[in-house]
Amino acid sequence: MTARLWLARVAKWALFVLVAVMLMPQPGFRGAPAALLSPAQYAVDLASQSGNVDPSSTVFALGPLSRMATRAPQTGRGWMLVFDLLVAAAVVYGLFLLFRRANSVEALLGILAGALVVEGVRSYVFPLAVILWLVMLVVLVDYGQRETLLSLLAAAGLSWLLFYLQSSVGLAALAMVAVVLVFRLVWPGARQRRFTTVVLAAWLLIGPLLALALGIDLPAHIANALRLRSLVAAPAPAYATGVASGSAFLLLALTILLIFAGTLAACWRALRGQPEQAVDWLACGLTAALLLLAFREAFVRPWGHPWLFFQAAAAAVGVLALVLTTRVAARRFGGAFVAMLILSFPVVSANVQVDYLNARVATLRSYAAWALNKPQPDVSDARLEAYLLRPRLLEIVDKGTVDATAELLPSVVASDLAFQPSASVRSLADLPLEIGSSDGPRFIMLGLDDDPAHDPFPAGSAARLGLLRDYRVIWHLGDALLLLERLQRPLAVTLAESQSGVERLGHAVLLSTPGGIQRLQADLDLSLAGRIAQAVALAPQVELVTQYDDGGRESARLTADQLRTGVQLAPVVTDLGTAELFLSASGHLNRPVEQFWLETAQPWAFRSQFDYTIESFASGNTISEDWPLVTLNDGQQLRLVAVQYDLDQDAVVLNVFWEVNAETLAPGLALDHLAFARLLDARGDSVASAALELRDRAPGLRTLASGSRRFLAARLLLPQPPNGETQGYDLEVGLTPAGQPPESAVWRTVLPGFVQTLPSE
Amino acid sequence: MTKVHALPLAGEPPAELLRPLFRVYRAALGLLAFFFLLPDFLFVRPNAGLDPSWAIAINLAFERGMRFGEDFIFTFGPLGILSTRLNIGVSPLAMMVWDLFLMGSIAVVLYLTLRETRTYLSVFLVFLAAFLFRVVPPHTIALINTLFVIFLFLLIYHLWRGALWALALAVLYSWLIFFTKANMGLPALTLMVVYLAYLVILPRPYGRRPALLAGAGFVILGVVLAVVLNVDMAGFIAGSWHLADAYNDAMALPFALSSAPQEMLPLSLAIIAAFLLLALVNWRTILKNLDFALAYLMIAGYLFLVFKHAYVRAFGHPWYFFQSAPAAIGLLALYARLVTSQDSAETSKVAESTDGGDTNRRGPVEAGNRRLPKSYQTVSEKIAQSSLARWSAGVFLLALLCAFPAGVQLYSTEALDVKVEHLRNYGRMAVSGPPYYEGNPNVQTQALPQSTLDLIGNGSVDVMPWEISTIYFNGLAYDPRPVIQSYTAYDGWLDQRNADKYLSDSAPEFILFSMGDIDGRHPFFTEPRTRRTLLSHYQIVQRTPGFLLLQRREQPLVVTETPGATGTARLGEFIDLEPTDALQFITADIEYSLRGKVERFLYQPKLLWVTLEFEDGETRTYRAVKTMVNDQALVDPFVETLDDAQVYLESLGRDGRRVKRVRFETDLPRAFQPEFTYHITQVVVQEMDAR
């Protein structure tokens, strides 16, 4: 062997080492454990670390093993290292197979460029799953071609690993392994059918055994994966956000798919004829499946996901070009790989920085320090502090079980609360109601996401009614959250009226009884074009436009599936204030909705006419007895139903809502009482107060009526203390007889930010 | 197991069955590329501001028949109107004829390039390279790059095919480029001359006559165009040279301060490094193929120019590099493939001698009229040639890879919709005429007070420092100093042209004067000679909140220059100024070190700063331009605001905030020679009788 050839070999394997290091999974080889994970990941981590939580209640795409990759709290370092080693070994083995096949400079440079794109997506679990998916493609094809035992073992192990890491991808991985094993069984050229049969049986056994070893409820996990409908059935329309946010990348992705399809068509003749080429067809099929699934993973919900497609696409086709046995096909897919590489590069081009290598070395050092148990700079505390709940809130929650919407989950961790997930609150899909069950969490921390698919209000009307029936608002923390507490005696929420009809897109439907709680179910069918669009992940969107009686409008983006399942039409919840009104006063205090219509920017995707049913709900004439009730001297009873506040420049503006008994209330309102509010300092001394007479036409007092129910809305202005920003104050709200000083309060609030309920005694 | 070569430009043609499909695919992508390269607008709406103002000035100069190079000195020449696309002095018909010519050229380039493609991938890559031209509008601000790449294509095509029409068109394009924008035109002319000389020294099979004819045509065309376009060639070349050279010093802006994505510079450098590596690895082969060497040098020169354009002033400019660099490199890759296939075909032809070989491969056989060195016949040479083609293709791929992120936002359905809308607008404007005069908001925002208009009447007007749009939107008689905007008077030569204008009989009657400069420069360092003439030849006739209206004096004042202190100073060291009522100009002979010169030539120079210390002890630091302080700069008194300027003009420079001492410094002392000499010139302006 000449010196030049030796040099070439050394260079090739040096490149192998470089690429292997680049592809080491994140964040394991990328630095210290990430302390502040994404809220969704917290949900998984929390669910899997709580021994008393049934995995079936954790409905999410990520599996229990993902906590190894994300360095979830309370996960042992040893286990994480074992996980990292397994992942690293898989990556190295996959790369070894590729490098062994790469016999030209172009191929080696192609691997390097492909690796740059793959590793360029900086995140943690999802990209890791894609990397493992690609490795699995390599080992599966290798097994399909050469019946290598090691590749088979690697593929079998990886498929289950993926399944427990990210169930949506994992299901596809399992299916791919099954296809290859079946192919090996039925293909005439197979040499080791008996062996393959044994392996197939063993592979089927590995999953349950792993589940037993890891303490995973396998049926529940499978059920969860299927319920998500992410990659195994129709695209989850609830996830869909339309193409607007990802339009810059959509055309790129479609071009890549088109290139793949075109190349496959161009290779049709080349791949036809010889039985040996069945293996090439198998490889093409597996790659096509991976591309399509990655496309759907990326573009069902283009918000932040398209990167995953570009991470997978070019690399998968590059792998295909290397493993195909037909020369012409390999060349053509090599060309396709080049084009895809160019089209994928913008996704990661921002990583091309002068300090790229320094950053790489730093992350490796950091990982080594972590692995060797050296003290790590605590990157978490400062960022976690922002998620710590206020002491008063902690006092109230104490040891009670808590669930939270996704963006509030870090607060659950940071405050070390007793997490009890309830699928309906967090789930991105529209799942059956479970929170009303007797073992539902005592508290729910409810936030509203910008994305309707994330919160239980615009869609998931059943969940909303469940919240109304079983919970009450006890805190309102600014724009951050509502704290809900489970009612001892649930409210009765009953169907009162139903209205049906047929209407066209863009045409308004007048509600027979405006206002109140209205649920809309509409069978808006997709046209053929719409079905095709949805099948390839681009779920067509409709806007539900609601119009109030004063002409104001709101709109919410929905999918046909969501409409078919049913959405809440009224009251419209746009922020925590309106959510609080809905939950406090059963929607009677929200702005009454008078009419609605459906409109779409994609009229081609829908049939223009649809059937609809509108159901009106009543939550009973009495509010739950859990709410604070005041009985006045004349026997008249008032129940506090909501307190809203706002901070003006130099005053606290309060809107206090009381429900009065409509039957006993005299026509001319004169209750001979004052509604009062006052601010107390830490010693309990009053530093500011305001009061309002509860009589007809008193300035700041409004009477509201909703059906047979009556409410009083008192607007109080409290001067803000000069040092209000630096010192916490209690805000008390109550009623007192006219001419007497305020005594017992029925509500207490700490400013700025939240409202605390104290039962009246 | 298969050996994979990603050799897109030398790939195998599609199978016979798929050839019709391939042709359809090629035609479709070609048409799509052509569609994207169609002009977006027939005319662009005139606007207010620094850049729109010089665009307006070019058109006004053209409209009023000013002599470029004498009355008007700017990087753009008379054909700059094709780049500004303003409907000032240009009829819709003329603009449409130009578009027809340019789009015809583009269509020819696309057709001839795509005709040589053999694979689906290569067609796609050609499409991408063409598509990237939209990164910067190819018919307006980046027109010069579009023209230059077409020019390069024509030269390379002639080099390969020997097509005389390509040579003739290249001659025309070299002058088009020159009269459009001289800083790119000078290299274009140089390249044309070198190419013609190359053809004369190393004649083609058809002899020297075509080259000599082209040379003669080149000269005649230049003279004719200079006459027709009213260009003073010597002045245009000299002015353009000064502008281009001093642009480095005056307009440099560090990349870190720009808003461009930070990966752009590394990506650009990666392209250049790969391009250089191509030559380093294949230098033997390149030296043996002088045609290829020439093509390589042409592309290298263009890359250098466009890199400098992109990164000397990094603010908003890096996109220019990604716009056309891939296409230019693609030309080389195409040429390398053609040379390789041609050589291998001719080698086979020699080997097959009498049996004719493959006559279906049109390119090589038709190109067989070119003499090849015998050394190409060896197998090792064939391998080397193949390596050259592979390397060229690889560099082209890398260029596309690195450039595509700059254009990815255009690769969307929205961009397609926008393009369609643009074309509709073009059609509407072509039919109904340009709509931008009525309802242009700038007519209101730039409106001058009626009292000012009354004062000016029909008098000629210039504007300082740059807002020429005010003159246009108020319908005034524009009579500019040659270097039309103050910040572009980068050095003493350019400043002197302006001063000469104001001192001459043809000086404008009025000047709309306001304060302002760019890049944090010292507010009164630019145009020192010209601004000195304001004292002697102009007087304030009106003051508004935004400007001073200056009118030419009946009787100019007398200017007396007295040599002041001289000495040697170091960067970072204060130079004391003499307390005086006179104006004090400093001439500082600050020079770059060798390292500084190299950096300036290849990338951008390091910045120079000036710190002023006033009598009350306050200090201020501004950017100083080396070429300006090499000439002279007014350091005392200090003029910053319009009020200061009013005092300066009314007191003839005697009053104003006095500067006690001055210091020059830099962020990187190694880029400059540490020591420099300086001298102060004191100037007094006074009435004739006072003298």
C-alpha cells in the first residue's frame, strides 16, 4: 500500500472521528445538564418520576426515557451515562457502516456536510430522536442487505429505545423494523429464515421486557402514542397551526419531497428487473417513509418544527445514495442529496460562526466535567427563581395535588409541588374529560397560551365545562395564571337548549338566545383537495368569528376536526380576565355573543355548506356554596363571584362582582350597605380604603342581569400607597352596614398580582 | 456496494426514454428562472433621503444634459439611469426597450447554459444560481452585477465556442458597464482590453482578425458612446478612480456593526477559500490550459470586486456577494466541464481516428475547431482535467450551499405571489404611464416654504450636504457641484472639483445648506475647501428651522492663507492649536502600515478617530477619514449644528466654539504608522475694504 493511500485512510478515519463527535447526542455531550427544560418536557419528567402517577394520564409524544436525555431532576447520573453510552454506540456504529461504504472524496465530504446539517439543529430530545431514527435507517438497510447480526440487534434495540424516547417516532421505527424482518422472511433470496423468525419473536419480546425493566406501563404507553394520532393515523389537526408560520420553509420542504419523488421515478428502470434489487427498493421505501413521516412531524405543526424535516431529509437521502447497490440509482440519489443539502442548509447556516470550534470544545469539556462528577456552575437557580410561586400561594397549595397548563409546569417543579397531571388540561389534543374524576388534582394552575391548541378554552369545550363544573377560581396572578381549586360540591351544568341548522361559509348564524354558555358543533366537511392537504400534514384551517351584541368581534383559528368535536362558542375567552369571569359567573358576566360565522382562507379545502348544532348550557340558578356568601341584616344574601383589578397610574381599580338573589331583591336597589375595599400593610393596618353604596344609581355601581340571575358590579378606586412597589399589601374586600366601619372581609388580595379567597366566618 | 461521485455537472445524461421528460423539466426550470428575473418595476418612485437623493441627481443630470466627469462626478455614469429606474428624463418606451434588451441577454445566457446541462441536478443548480440573483434586485441597485455576470458569460462563451457575436456583445457590455457605474466599469474595460490582447497574442483557429476588429470596434464604440452620452472621459475616469479608491477609507464600516447575519462573513470566506484552493490543488493543470487560467482569473477578479463591494461597507451590502458569486463560479464550473468533455471527446476522436466516434454529443464535436496541446492526450492529463472539473463543480456547489441561506426567504409561495403582483404593476405602468407623481407623499414632506421659493425664483440651486430630493420635489433648477453629496467628497481632489465649481462663474445662485454627516464622522471635516468658498462667495439670505438659504455674493470676499504650526506627532498624542480668530485647517500625513495597507486592499481598513478638546476641557471623539485629513480638515472652530453653521458663516469663521487641541487615534495602532507629520493652515476671510 502506498504512503498516499495510507494517508487517505488516516484522513478518512479522522473524519469519521470528527463526524462522530459532532453527532454525539444533546445535551449529554453538549454541556451541563439543562436545568430549565421546556414546559412540555417537565410534564413527562414529572409524570415519570412520580411513582403514584398512572402513565396513562401522561399523554404526550415524549416517552419516559426522554428524561435521560433531558437530565430530568432526580434522574441518576449513572443511568444518564448508560443512556448516553448506548446512544453514542449506536451513532458510532451507524457512522462506521456509512464510512465503510464511502469510497470517494465526494462521498466523505457529503457525509461531513450531512452531519453538519443534522447536528446543526440545536435542541435536545426531538433532534436526538431524529439522529437515532437516521441511525436506525442505516442499520436496518445494512441488515436488509447483508443480514448482519449486529445491525439487526442494533435496529431492534433502537426501535424500542425510540419508542420509549418519543412514542410518535418510535411507532414508526417499530413498523420499519417489522417491515424489514418480514421482508427478510418472505424474500426469496433470504438465507436465514429460521434465524429471522427467532429474531422477530425476540424483538417482539424485547419491548415488554424493557418495559418491565424500566417500570413502564406498556399498554398505557402504546395507547398514549395512538391517541396522539401524530404520526400513526391522520395528522392531528389540533396541533395544526396552518402554514403561515412555516411558509418560508414549506416550499423548500416540498421541493425536497419533489426531488426525492422525481429521482425515484428516474431510477424506476434502473431498479427494475433483478431480484437482488428488491433490497434497493426496500431501502428506498424506508427512506420515503422516513421523509414523509418527518415532513408530517415538521409541518403538521410548523411552529418551530420544520427544522426536524431538514435535519432528517438530506441525511436520509445521503444514506440512501451510499447504500444503494444499483450504480445508476446511487448516482442519481447522490445528486438529489446535493440538491437537498443546499435546500436544507439555511436551517443551520446561522451556526457557521467564527467561534464554532471553541463552542464545541467547551461543550465537550463541560460534559466531561459533569461525567466525572466535578462541581458544575449552577446555571439553573437564577432562571428557576422566576418560576417560584409566591409564598402566599404556596401556603394555600401546600401539599395539595396540582396540575398546570404547559407553560406553568416549570413552576410546579421550581416550587416542588405535588404534581398530579390530568390529561385534559395539558394535552394538545382534544381528549376526553378526566379532570372531573374523584381523584382529579385539587388545584389547577391555568394559564392561556397564545396558541389555541395549547389551552383548554378555544377548543376542547368539554374540558371547559368540566372546569366550570368542578373548580372555582381562588387566585388571579396578573397575566400569569388563575389558580383553580376543586369544588367539594360540583356545580350542575346541564343542557338547556339546542339549535340546529345548515349554513354556508361566511354567512352569519344568529343565536336564538344570545349570551350564556354556548357550544358549537359543525360538520364542516373537507373537499377532496382539503383531504389531500390534510393527509400530507397541511390541515386546512377555519376561523370562527364571533360577534357580540355591541358589534365587537373575536376570531379563533380552528380545524374541521375541532369543529366536528365541538367548540365553545360563548363566552369567548381571550385572556385570564374573561376566563375568570366565565369560571366565576358561569359566563353570565362575559360579553354576550350574538352571532357567529365561519370563514377560511382556503375555500377550496372545504365544502361550502355545513350542518351545525348549537347547545346552550345552564349552570343552575345557584352558585356553589363554596363561594363566599354574606347575609345582610334584612336577610338578603349576596355572594361574591369575581374580583377583577387593574393597576392604574396611582390607583388600584377594582371591579367587584356580587350575585344577588333576584327573587328577594326589591325593585329599587337600596341595600343600606357599603361595598368596601382596603389595603392593609404587613401589620394589618389600613393604608388605603374605598367604599361604595349599594343603592340604585350610585356612581360606580352597575346592575347586570343574565336570565333570571342578577349581579352587582362595584367599581372601587383605591389610592396606591407610595411604596407600593416595594412592599406587599393585602387587599380586603367585603360588605359593611352603612355608617359603620368595615369589619370582616370576605376576600383578601395581595398586591400586586393576585386574589386570595378567605371563607367568611 | 457502489462508489458514489457527486459530480453534478459531469453526470450522465438521462436515459433515452426520459429525455423528453428531461427537456420539459429543463425548459420549465429555465422559464421559471427567467420569470423570476423579469424586472419588478417599470419605474421606481422617487423618494427622499440620502440614497434616493443621489439616484434623483443622476437622472436630473441626465435630463439636463450635464457633462459626466466634468459637471457631474459620481460612481454612476449617465447610464446609471438604467439602475435608478426613475421616470426623470427617461420615457417608458426607452425603459421598456432597455428591459427587452437586458431580458434578451438573460434569456440567451440561460438558454446557452441550460443547453449544456446533462443532468437533472445540474439544471436545478443553474436554476438556483439564477434564482439567487433576486437576493438584491437585479434590475436596480444590483444591475451592475447582473451586467457584469452577463459580460463574463459572453467572454467565457467566446473563449469556448469562439462565437464572434459573443465577442461583439462583450465589447458592448464592457462599455454599458462603464457608463453605468465606473467603479465596476474600469475593471470591465481593463478585462476587455486584456482579453482582446490575449486573443491577439494567442490567436484562435480563425486568426487574429476578429480580435483586431473587436479592438477597433471597442475603441470606436467607446468614443461614440462618450459623445452621445456627453461624457468627459478623462474626468469621468479620474473622478471614478478617486471615488473608488478613497471609498475604502471613507466608507468602511466594520462587519460587526452591520445588521447582517454574522455567519455571512465566514460563509463568504469559505467560498473564497474554496475558490483559491481550486487553483492551488490544480495549478499544474491550470497552467497548461491558459484559456482556463484566463477564465479563472476573470472570475477571481470579479469575486474580489464583489467581495469588496459587500464588505468594505458591510452595512446592508453583504447580500451583493451572495447574489452573484455563485453564478460567476458556476460559469467557471460550466467552462471546466465543457473543456473536460471537449478534451476527452477529442482524445477519443484521436483514438478512434477514422470511425467517427459519437456524433450525437453535439458540444464536443462542434467545438472541435479548437487546437489542443498534445500533452492532453495522456491518461494522466485526462485525470487531471477531470479533477479540475470536479473541483470546479465542488466549489460551485459550496458557493450555492453558502449563498442559499441569503436567499431562502425568497423561496416561498409568498415571494411568488409578490412577483406576480409586481409584473401586473409593470404591465399597468407600461400601459397607463408611471403613476408615481401624483400622490407622492414626498412632495409634501419635502416642500419648501413659499418664502424660500419666492427668494429662489428661477435661480439655480445646489444642496448641501445631500438632500437633492428637495430640489426635485420643489421643481427647482438643479445646478450641482460635481461631487453631488458632501460625504462622497472623499479626498482633496474631489473636494477641489467642488470648490472650483463654487468659485467659477457657473456656480449656483443658491445653496440649501443644512448640517449632517454619516457614520459618526466629524461634522465639519468633509469638503473643507468647498465650505471655505461658502464664506467668501455666499451669504445667508434666509434661515428656516431646517436649513440656511445661501445666495451668491455680488462681490466675493478675500481669503488669506497663512502657514501655521508644523510638526510631528504620534497617534494618540494631542496636537496643540494656537489660540486665534482665524480658521485653522490641519493637514496630517497619516499613513497605513504595511499590514494596514494589505487589510485595506483585501478587506477594509481600520478606522481612524479624531478627538477634539475644547477650551472648557470637554472632549469629543468622531470618526476621521484618512484621505480627508491627508488633505486638510477644519479643526477650529468647531461647527456641529445649524446654529453653529450660521455663526460660522455670518462671522466669516471668526466666532464659534474654539478647539484647544486635537488628537488622532485608532483602535488598532499596528494598522497605521505610529508617527505622522502635520501642518496647520490659518485662513482669514474678510471684506475687500477691510483688507
